[in-house]
Amino acid sequence: MSDMKTNKLKVVYGDGVLGIHAADTHYLFSYEKGGLESLRVNDVEWLYRVPKPAFWRATTDNDRGNGFSTKSAQWFGADQFSAAVDFSVMVDGVEIAKPVAPENNRYDNQQTADKVKITFNYQTTTSPQTTVLVSYEVVNGGELTITATYLGQSDLPELPAFGLRLVMPAPVTGFTYQGLSGETYPDRWQGGELGIHQVDGLPVTPYLVPQEMGMHIKTDWVTLTHHTGSHLRVDKTDNQFAFSALPYTAVELESATHQNELPPARRTVLTVYGAVRGVGGIDSWGSDVQPAYRLPSDQDYSVSVTITAN
């Protein structure tokens, strides 16, 4: 990986894609799909689908008891169907004309740069709509920083969560992270022990009814291990982040009423969060989450992480 420290990025301007290459690290961005379509390092592919903004978490017993999921159902649709409507590209700090045909014909196959940033503008399917900006910045050396920002909008229900969901082609063999032990949430974390924790596989909490699980807040970094022995590391940039690493999406968990209805575990769903709603449950399963642990729609939320692989 030492060559990555000195070599410029190679930039390829395709008709509908932008390729960025640094030694053994290769990124492919799709304008149509709205994000990073491929992240390949040392011949290991780390992405199954383009990362998308995450607004939903599977309904908990307490959410069901206080009617939160019904009140916030718009975010379920936004989680599934919000789409990128625009994008911009900056090369070495200068915004360029959108490099799509025929504009991209002006570039040959020898284009290089020290820094490339591509930002996608997502519009939610809520009413009223709001905007999420997802930016990817690759710097000389191949390091990738992803930042997702939700722009606050009044007259919408409270959010279950906000972050970015990355789906990987196969289950990882485990993950290691620096943060608090066990499952933690904004209103359920003080029993967690600060340290470096190793988790085998992608454990699923055996709730009678599958629901939200596996959250780890106040995280500095997490490293996932591929079955080939390769690793993908996600580091905080400025602020700590929350994450979950599960074999299911929130929708798959939401759709199952019993454990035996969950599909076979075929993927890794890594979601990094900048904001997470509390779980409540302070008196049986009917009370709402305390106000300090809710996510009002009119506030901005953001998460930013740096990704490296080897």
C-alpha cells in the first residue's frame, strides 16, 4: 500500500460512471444510481449495492406500543424510495462541468488528480420533501471519506434514525470496534464498558418478534473482516458515530413476525448513523421516548466517516 502514498489518483470519466483508481484500490461511482457502485481493494469487492440514506429502524415493541412507527411511517417510504436527483464533481478543489456525454469526451485516459469529490443530492419521498447530501471524497493515497447530511425540514414526523446504509455481498466473519460494549442506544448506554470489542459473525438478538437490534453508539472505529482475511475499516472523522452490522436490512426485520420468517443470511448490512432515536421502555411498553432522545425533523443531522481497506 506504500505506493498509494505517492501516486496520484487515476480518474476515468465514463458516460455514466466515474472511476477513481489508486494502486490496489478502485472506486466506481454511478450517476444514475446515485453513489458508490463498487469499492474493490486487492480484488475483494466490498459493496453489493450503492449506499443509501437510512431513515428507518425496525419497529421495537415500545415503538409499537406508543404508535411511533405509524406516526413516522413517511420515513419508511423515504428509506426505501428516496432517490438522487442531481450530482456535482470537484477535482482538486474546483467544480467541473458534469462529466457525462458528450462533455466527458474531452478527457483522455491519462487523467490524474490529488483529490476528487462527488456529491449526490437526494430528495426524500416525504411530504414536504427535504434534502440529503451524500458526498464521497477520495484523496491521494486512496482514502475515502463519506459524509451524509440531512437538511432539517419542519412539518414532518420525528425520525427513527439518520445515517447511511452499506450492503456488502456476503456475511463478514466478524467485526472489531472501539466504543461501548454490547447493544447501546442514546437512552441505554451507561452500562457499556469503553474499550475494544470483538464480535464473531453477525449476531441476531433472538427476540420473539424480530425488531431493531445491534446498535453501537459512541464509536470511534469499526473493522469488518472478510472471509478472505481482508479488512474494511471505518473511522470517525470528527464526531463519534453509531453503527450496526447485521445480516438483514431494517425492512427484512420489519417484515418478519417470527424468527423463522427471516430470510437466509446472505449479506452484511453495515449502517453508520449520525443520529439515533432512543428505545424508551421506561414503564412497560407504552410510553414514548423521553424528549431528549427524539429526533425532530426540523434539525440537521450528519454523519462522516473515513473508509480504508486492506
